[in-house]
Amino acid sequence: MILYFSLGYILLSSCKSKNTFSHHADSYYAHEYMAVSAREEASKTGAAILEKGGNAFDAAVAMHFVLAVTYPQAGNIGGGGFMVAQPASEEPVALDFREQAPAKAHEKVYLDEAGNVIPGMSILGHKASGVPGSVMGMFEIHRRYGTMPWSDLIQPAIHFALHGFVLTEKDVTELQEVIEELDSINGPNIFTYKKWKAGDTLKQPELAETLKRIALFGPDDFYRGETARLIIEEMKKHDNWIDSIDLTNYKAVWRKPLKGNFYGYEIITMPPPSSGGIALLQILFMLEQWKIHTLPFQSLRYIVTVAEAEKLAYADRSKYLGDPDFIRVPTDSLLSKNYLNQRIQDYGTPTKVTPASSIQPGKIFGFESEETTHFSVVDNKGNAVSITTTINSAYGSRVIVKSAGFIMNNEMDDFAVKPGVKNQFGLIGGKANAINPGKRMVSSMTPTIVKENGKIKMIVGSPGGATIITTVLQQLLNVLIFKQGMQQSCNHPRFHHQWIPDFLYLEESWKEKQNLLDSLGIAGYTIKIRPPIGRVSAILRTHDNRWEAGADRRGDNAAAGR
Ligand code: GLY
């Protein structure tokens, strides 16, 4: 216990002494290394690991575990995610630690006898969960690239679980929204036994014990040991939804990242089972053909051009995206210049709005939550890491594994639970994303790295369910085409179109531009004003070779570095 406390404490105090921390500053710069995430504690931990000589992978592993404690609405050990990384002396890599459907899952598991979707079943409670991948993912990153002892990287998380972290206004608001469900599913629990206020310190002793076991035994504890036993025990009351075989069989998979070119920049992003990389590269290709750089930033023509490209990409997503270990995803075809040029030609020029009902997925020939969280890290050794991780909705399935203190994901809702029926993000899918045992559900998570002349230019990603892809897209456009700084880019109002439903979503602040909204309405869009879109954590290399943070003010995002 003393070891856990003191090591976590040393890491944190070494960071404090360097005055390396910025929270909601206008712009924050560092010269050597930087970590940006949804929580101050995680970013400080990342910077402290880098300060001690660890690399970006060490920092990322430590940050992931700290987020599991200090950002329980999305940080996790009960969920999964993706990493895109640029190791110093290797080709870029991608790691898929997405959840898998358990063996008991099947295509009709969320349907009643009449074949209708049972409301909420894929979102709330035990059967909403896929087999978690995060612990295996972190272990795999550490096995391949880590330089510091595994156990040391988990100490800061143990420290925050034992000694607590201070809840922010946003934490309390988000917790309030799920308090009844957390109570009804779990009975009295750590999140609901008192009415939490901003400024209170939340301690999680059961989670601390789980993290101590993971520090000692690695994934053996989570997938075969005591934590596995607690998960299995939790699932016993629910038809053994996840059992020991599901846990033992879980694997994280190294995949080849997708690469594309956009105005001379190299875009490195996540392949399937994420839809994010394919959609992002499709949209970027269309926007370059449509000469997006000639349009005034966030003008009527700019928004129409971007939104129409988004609609075409999301239509393809609905038909073709699935787990590449189960179906043949036509990645090469969907990204081929011939296919995209044909799609653009069929579409015409985006000077007018085409209703979603007139857009269909393209024809391929020769088939070859909203809560989630993203963090970005760069070190002074040439490594860059971009990780998006999730339990899907805020507080996932709301199931807290008894005596283990962590929340299970509700990622099963990212499958097409019935072809053509919308999931919680309004996204539809078909056969390619149907449920099968062991299969991974399609994701929108889009961890991305941009290079310029072979050097890291930008590390970027965001939460936001279906809006992840378009949030990442807008950071690339703002920075690469409109030459904005990283924080400036984060601060700009965002918009989003996903083909179906046929709405142009705009953040609240667009209401200040009533003339533009009127023009968008006249152009043919049905406008929906909605809560903030995305919470970006990004890093940009400036022209004078500094790192600039993008720590989104829509959340409590924070940067730390030196
Ligand atoms: N759970 C959100 C996503 O993976 O897209």
C-alpha cells in the first residue's frame, strides 16, 4: 500500500515542480513532450512519466489507467478502444482492443418474438456489454513498446483510486444524468451513496484493489484470475452473458493503419472495425476534389460542401463496414480514386443539398457515446500515440462489477441489432455489422496522426459517437487548410451530418449566426441545434517546432508538457 501511494505521489509531485501544466489556457505550448486528455490528472501523469524518461507508450498506458479512475464516465478497464501510433523508428502501427461479442450473442439476441428490437436492451444492463479489451490492449502496447516496468505505470491510477480525485461541475452534471440507472441496476454503490457536489473527493477503494491485482498479474488477473472471477460472478445472474471462455479467448489485434494523402499531408488513421478511418479519408478526398481551400471558412458553401461529402461517406459506412475478421470489408475499393471519383461524378457539384433519401451507398465492384474519450501523447524520442477508448455511453451499461469497482461497457449497441434500425447515435447498419459471437462491433473512433514531410504534424482524436469522424475532420480542415492553431481549431463551433437522420446538426453557438442558419434552411437542410459536439485532445507541431495543445473547452480537457 505504501509503495502504491508513494510511487503515485512521486510521479505527481515531479510534475508539479516543473510548472508544466495548463488548463484551459488560451494556447499552451511545450518544447519537448506533451500529453493531452480529458482530465488534468491523466495529462499530468503522462507528463510525469515522460519527465522520468519513459516514452509516449509508457505515458499512454499510465494515462489510460488514470482515466479509468478519474473519468469513469468514459475512461475504463471495462471497455475497449483503438490506438494509432508512430513509433520512432518503425512504420506506423494500429492496435485494435475493441470489445468482442460474447459467445452467447447472436443476430436476434436483442429482438422480441415478433422480431422487434427490445427497447434499451443493447444499451442498459449486463447484456449490453461486449468482452472488454482495454487491459489486454494496454498490456500489448507495453509488451511491444514499453520501457518502464508495467507495475510502475499503474501506480498513479492506484493512487487516485485510493486517495480520490476532485469532481468537477461537469463530472457532477454527467453523473446526475445516470444516477437512477446506476442505483436500480447495482443497488447502493460508490457513485450514488451520497449526493456528490463539485469539489468533493471521490475515492474508489474496490477499483484500487482491482488495479493492484492488474499491476501485479497483468491481463492474467483480468481475463483468468480474480477480476475475471468477479466479472463471471456478476454475469451469473444474467444467463452467464460473459463467461470464462469469452474472457480467456479475448485478444487485442495489431492492424495495418490506413494511410491517405490530403493536400500533401500524410494522414494515418484507424482501419476497420473502425469506420472512422475510411470515412475520414473518403471525405478528405472528396473535399480536395471539390477545392475546399477556395471556400471561405464556415461559409454557406463551405458547410454545404463538407456536409454533402459527409452524407456520402456515412451512407457507405452503413452498408460496408464490419469486423474485418468476420467479413470482407472493401477498404481498398472504398478508398480507391476510381470509386471516389465516380461517386463525385454521380453526385455532381455540391452547390445544392441532396436529400438523404436520394443518396444510397455506392456500388462496389470487385469486392476485395456518445461518451468515449481520446488522448494524445508525443515524447522527445520521436514517438507519437493517439488513443481513443470507450465504454460507449456515459457510464456504459451502468453495470458496476461487484467488488471490482469498475463499469462495464454497452458496446453491443454499436452492432446493427436489427438491419436498418437506428442505434443510440441514429446510425444504421446491415449484414456487415450483424452480431456474431467473437465479432467486433463497428466503431466511429478515429485516432489519427498527420505527418508533413515525414515529420509528425498533428495527433488528434475525439469522443462523440457518430460525430467523432466529423469532429476529427474539422480539426484537420481548420489546421491544415485554414492554418489555425490547435487550440483555436478546438474552439471553433462544429457541425455534423451523418446522412440518416437527414439533419444538419449544429452546436448552440451557431444560433448567433441567424442569417447563415436561414440560408442553410433555404438551401434544403433541416437544422437541429444540439449539445456540444466532441471533446478534442490534440497536439500540433508549430512552424517553430514547438508542440501546441488542443484541449477542448467543451470538456475539462487539459494539457501537460515541457
Ligand atoms: N462507442 C462509440 C464508437 O465506438 O463509435
